[in-house]
Amino acid sequence: MLKITYSGGSLLEAGCDEAGRGCLAGPVFAAAVILPSNFYHPLLNDSKKVTPSNRLLLRTFIEQHAIAYAVASASAEEIDRENILNASFMAMHRAIEKLNPAPQLILIDGNRFKPFANIPHQCIIKGDSQYTAIAAASILAKTYRDEYMEQLHLQFPEYNWQKNKGYPTLQHRQSIEKVGLSIHHRKTFCSNFMQLSINFSL
């Protein structure tokens, strides 16, 4: 059973989560969500535990009932320049910055975060399966990123991003070996991952 609040209802809380950290291509997306105290949906959970069709149902429900929500991203270029952890923080900061009203407490999925605008935060390992607002953020981040990758697929069908969403599936890696990298690939990720793949195959 997901928990509604971390502070006991004394603070306006925003849940924050990201999607796409482990991908070879595309941006990392983040969402921030402030929910009312009576928010409930029986299907809401960590996005990885929800079917794609139910994620879309939840996305609509969340957007209709949230006090505030925002989605933002950091590009593959920014990931290469800043590294994936810092780029994830950038995407989270961009999402939180767009919230109106501003939260009084930020609940972060994971164990690390870079403070934002002097707003207190709490990191929660596996928070997307514990707190409603973080679970809602995970749904928005995942669905918006998947939608973005499906649009990129139309321009770069050879990588099958419509299906793999940029993750390092065998078919995706074989496509990189065959046709090379696109402008949307994370060069540092691909270099490291392909080298590891070669080493493991020896």
C-alpha cells in the first residue's frame, strides 16, 4: 500500500523520479508531482510494475487530479558532458522549477540528490513503490520518455526505438555495430557499453 505523505500532511510535498538512466540513446526524463491528500488510484505503483496501457490511464488520471505536475529532460549531449547522475539531477531540477505552487519538501526516488533552491528533500530508496507522489512521478517520466522515443523512431527506424526505447537490447546494439551512432546516442555510454560487450564475449 502506497503512503500518501512523508511529513504527515504538514508540508506540501512533491514526488520526483526519472526515467531512462540506463539507456544508450535519448534524453533522461524527470517528473515532479504534487498530489492532494485524498489522491488514490488502485493501479498506481512504480511504473516498472505497471503495464504500458495502464501507465497511460494513470498518466491521464494523475494530470487531471494533481495539484501540480511537470516533466523535463536532459539531452544526450548533456549526459555526455555532465555524466548521467548530474544530468538526472538537472532534469529533476528543471521539473521541480516548473511546479506551481512550489513544494515545501521534495521526495526523491533513490539515494542521492543535489539540493534545489533551498527546498528540503528526502531521498528514499525504492520510493516509487512506497510513496504515492513518487509513483505518480515515475509514471509521468516513463510515459513521456517512451512517447518521445517513439517519435524519434520515426526518424531513425533502424534502431527500433519504438520497441527498445533506447535501452541496450541485443537488436539495438547490433544496429549500432551495423550503422553506427546517431545524434541521439550517448557517446560515453555507447563507448563503455560496447567495450564491455566485446570484453565479455572474448
